[in-house]
Amino acid sequence: MFADVSFPISRYLTFTYQIPEDLLEEVAVGVRVKAPLGKRMAHGVVVATHKTVSYKGKIRSIASCVDDQPIMDAGLWKLIQWLSAYYMTPLGQAAKVALPSNLSTRYTPPTRWMVETISRETVNVAGMKNAPAQVKVLEYLQTTDKAIPVSELGELASSPLTVCRVLAEKGFMRLFQEVSFPGVTGFTFQPVHKEIKFSKSQTEILNTLDEGLSSKEFHPYLLHGVTGSGKTEIYVDIARRALEQNKTVILLLPEISLTPQIAGRFRSVFGDTVALWHSKLTPAARAWTWKQICAGKFNVVIGARSAIFTPLKNLGVIVVDEEQEKSYKQSSPAPRYHARDVALMRGKIHKAIVVLASATPSLESYYNQIQEKFTYLHLTKRFGGAKYPIVHVVDMVKEQEESGKIGQAFSGLLLEKIEDRLNKKEQIILLQNRRGYAPVLRCNDCGELFECPHCRIPLTYHRVGNSLRCHFCDHHKNHLPEQCDHCQSPNLKLSGMGTQKVEEVIQETFPNAKIARLDTDTARSGISIARLLERFANGEVDILLGTQMIAKGLDFENATLVGIINGDTGLYLPDFRSGERVFQLIYQASGRAGRRQKQGEVVLQTWNSENPVIKYATKLDLKTYYNVALSERQELNYPPFSWIIRVVISGKDKVKTENEAKRLRQNLSVRIKGLEILGPASCYREWSRGKHRTQIVMKSAKSTDPNGRELHQTIRKMVGEHMKNVRHGISIVIDVDPTSLL
Ligand code: ADP
Ligand code: ZN
Ligand code: ZN
């Protein structure tokens, strides 16, 4: 018998080895083995076994097995091969993204002592007079049926563990150790227990999904439902049905720390069979979780995009929540994969159902549903009849003309509504999709902007630390310059408005309001985001101000006003998706207002009230906007009507980079019907981290190239021929299905 073994080295193929007699039983697909590679021994994974071999040279033998169980199955390996081919990434690099780097680490998850009462009937404490601590602990425990961590009994006894040991020996309570699973760093998920009785439309959707699940065939769905319509409850129930059939479940979330209640909900229903998988796990916790999944200890995995590669066996359901989210696309390093598309492929390989869910689907998925490639499931109402918000549009151009004041952050209407809510003790969410205090520092005499010398984009002024910062490369000046670099004029002026400036204005206007700001500057970690959102949910904060991070997440019952300070942010970025993004953001942010019985209101400020994106977003008219956007995409031959691949050529020297791009363009002298080649042209973000960026964008119409095969072959040929002799100092990045062209 022979085995093909893959090693985690960057440019590699698989190597064939003989399986020695004594290892025949153990060597199987997915098992890690030790084998000679060149002059050393290396760990690799068996990806195939066979009886014959065509290779004529000397074949070496596998030395030993590393694990006693496979670390993945053949299906997952097939997925990795597809990942490598489709995203044009060497197999080793693709495998590196999918598999944990080191599975040999030792890790034991921490445990803690728990106690629970055996009976809630009052124990006769007469014989315990001399042990007041025991009495206190016992009485406390009798107030609840739940198990309590011993560490929480510190106020009742000086050494609670000793007290509990004695009580357990006397048979008054049960003392046990509980494993605390790796969570999102330092953040505990509150269990959310609920009585659910599904509505008619929810039941219909569940029945459709159940049919798909029972068919044991791949089946993709688009679950389109406004925020609060019960999508999460549907995920829970379909997961329950899958587990009943001994199948497993993956739930992808764009950002776990922004939506802790979803993980909490799953943990409360499925308990310890739920694993969390995200980038902040330590390598050891990651390896441990991986092996537990292989061993079948976890049947549900909830996580960010890389959770799509977790080695669940018998996969039945994959759910992709908020499937339009940008964070599902890995921008760097290669493979630059989109977890939604990988989910569809994994569903195909494992014959699982794939549920793409969103309140604002991507145009691609929406179009696939129209084309009947996905089954469309639509929840049109919020659960329990919660009302839609009323949206007020403020035309800021008129507002300025009428007030005579220029550069105001807040319209009269928004200020009025904020004051009203503060008086009523209701909460306010303000969206300003830009970090910092003032975006730019400008010379009033010559107009020169202070830019990052590496990225050539304007530096942003940050009030905290009084610094200028680049939001790309983190270049910063720790004090404000005194004069213009260009004309030496000292007449410098801060202009524009970021979250910090808005915070300052609002605090001046409403000195008694408690304001919290959430953006990537204040929320460096998942835990601080969670704390901040918790404070808002508890009513400790009146106004939550932030970037797009606040557009989703917790269910804030008392937040009845959403103010969108500049609805136009991002509208005019030169990218075919900018309209879609702005629409989705406004729509989602509006959904934050008035989740329950209270009527919510949204105030949207815009300088472009006639723009179709703004117009339809303020009417919350998704269908019309999507139709308008689709016909625009069709006209310009952009996805979902075409396939695109973007090639970015970058280097320190602008001229050399541009020449390389031209040379590459010449190598692409193929003539294929329906193939359009744009560029080379400088990227919108022309400089990044000190390198100039030039791009070539290729579009291939789906009408003539239905599977994208023509386009892929063209690029692959170019990669083969051109990449071999790329000039020194130049790097070339190939992005298949890019989510942005900036
Ligand atoms: P979405 O995921 O679409 O935003 P959720 O599933 O979170 O919506 O539902 C919104 C709220 O309504 C949640 O508190 C949820 O528990 C509740 N809910 C939804 N459907 C039901 C139901 N059938 N019975 C009881 N509560 C429900
Ligand atoms: Zn920079
Ligand atoms: Zn100047």
C-alpha cells in the first residue's frame, strides 16, 4: 500500500510513500505521519492511499504515525484542493490557512469547581451551629437549582472550597469540576433561555429546510429576513433537527464579539457540544478544539470565517449569518477566499444544506435567488409585531442655507430628537462612519493636506494623544505640526468630522448625557466591545456613538432613536459595490431603532437626498433599490453578471511597478469573447505601506463564460508564464472575486 502525503511547506505537491506492514492499520486519509522529506523528517498529512504507483524512482517509507485518529477527512481535503485551485494559491499555502499550524501542542482547558444543591428542601441546620459558614453556603445554595462556581461563594466563607467539601461529604450538595471551554478571550456568554412557539411563516421555512436536510443532498437557501424576524431561532431549530439525525452544524458569524447573544443562545440550547472558533484562540486552544471536533466531542461549531474549515464529520447544516459581510472575505494572505463561497463548496462536497441569511443580502445572493439557484425563504415581519422605524431625511444642503451655519454636524431636527429622548430616558444610537476627531489637517494658505508618507492618504487627527495617524499603516506623528510642509505657513486648520469630534460636539450640547464611543480606537479587543455594549444594554449609557460596528449586534430594547450623521459616507468611492454598501449600512442601522413595542425613529442627514441609494434606503425599500442596482451592474458588466479577477502589482518604485504592469498586460494578449481587461491603472489607494499599487481588472461575462472557466484559464496561463520572472522588488497579488476594487 502507498500513501500520498502533504506537508505544510509553501510550494509543494504531495509525495508518495510506502506504508510499512506494521502501520497498515493506522495509516488512513487524514492521519498525520512522520516521513523523510529531503534530508530531514517532517510531519505531513495522508491525503490519499492506493495500491499501485506509477512513479519509477525510489519510494521511501513512512516512519511513524503522529496521531491515533485522523485530523481531517477526505471531504475536507477535497475542499482544500478546490481552495488552492480556485483562488490560485499553492496547495501548501491553502492548507496552511485551513489547518491549525501545530496540532502537537499540549493543552488542557482550565477547570473550575462547581456546587449544586441536592434538594431544595430545607435541611435541618440545628446540628451545624458551630459552623456558620456551612449554614450560610447551604442556605444560599438552596435558593437555586443551578450549579454555582465555588469561587462565587467567597463572601459567605473564607475558604469556600473547604466548606463545600465538608458539605458534599455530608451529602448535602454535589461538588464537581467543570471544564471551561475556550471562549472569546475573557468574555463569558450569558445563556439565553427562551420559550419558542414558531409562527406560521417560520414553521413553513423550517419545514422546507428540514426537507432539504432529510434529502441528504446539497441544497442552498437564501434566508432573507429583517432584523428581529426570528432568523436566529430558525438556526437553532434546524441545528437541533440536524443533531437529532446525528449530523453536525457550522454557524458562521461575521464578528463573534459583536453578536455574543447568538453564541449564548446556542450554548444554552446545546450546552457543551458547541465549540467556538475564531482568530483570537491561542494556538494551543485551537489545536485542542480541533482534536475535540475530530473526536466527535463537539457537534456544533460557531465561528468567524475560518470556522468553515473545521473538521466536523457528518456535516448536515452550514449557516452563514449576515452573508453580505465584508469580513467573510480574507484579504490577505492568500488564499483570498470568501467564506460564503467556500461554505457553498463544502456543502456540495458533504451533501449538506447551506443557509445564507441576511436582512440585506449581497446582490450576488439576491440575484442567485432570482435565478432560482438558491431557494428563497423570506421572513417579512419582525417577530411579535415590533414596528418598523419612521425615517426622517434631512437635506443638509438646505439646512445649511436656512441656518446660515456651515460645517454643522447636527441638524436642528436631530438635536431636537436627541433632547426629546434624553428627557424620556430613552436611548440613542448615533452612526458616524469615520474614526478620529477630524479627518484632515489642511494648510489654509496653499491647501496642502498632511498625508501619510507611505500610503499617501490624509492623516487623521486624533484628539486623544493629540496625534495624526494613518489608518492604513499606523504611521503617526505624536504632535501636531506647527507649519505647512509645503509653504511653511502656520495657518493650519482641522476640517471634517470623525467620531471623536462628534462626541465632543454632542457632549458640549448635552453636558449631562452619558456618552460612549465605539470604534476600532476604543474597542481594541472583543472583550471591550462586549463590555461597552453591555453597559449600553443595561442603560448605563444614554448615547452610543460609533462607526459601522454599532449597526448590528445586541438587541437594545430602549434605543428608540438612530441618528445617521452623514449618510453619504462612502457613497462616491470608486468601487462598484459602494452603493450597495451604503444602502446596507443605512438599512441595518435603521433596524436598530425600536426593536419592541416602542416606535423607533431614524434621522438620516444627507447632502445627496436625490441619490437613488439614499432615496430607497430612507424608504427602507430594498426590493426597488436592488432592482435598480442589478440593472446598473448588468449594464456595466459587473458581478453578479460577470466574473472578475483583480491583479494588483505593487512595488516601492512607481515607474518600475507601472512598467511591470504594462509588461503583464501585454502577456494577456488573448482574445476571448466577452472578456474585458481594464488597466493597468493606479489603484484608488495608490500608495500603501510605502508601495505603489497598480491594478489590472479582468471581467468575463457570465453570458459567454457561465462557469468562469475561460477567465480562470487565462489568468492561470499568465500566472504560469509571468510569475516565473517577476522583476525584483515587485509583488503580484491575484484576487479572485474581489469584494473591493479600491
Ligand atoms: P433575527 O436573528 O432575525 O434578528 P431573532 O431570532 O433574534 O431575529 O428574533 C428576534 C427576537 O424574537 C428574539 O428575542 C427571539 O428570541 C424572538 N423570537 C423570534 N421568533 C420567536 C418565536 N417563534 N417565539 C418566541 N420568540 C421568538
Ligand atoms: Zn500609512
Ligand atoms: Zn501650505
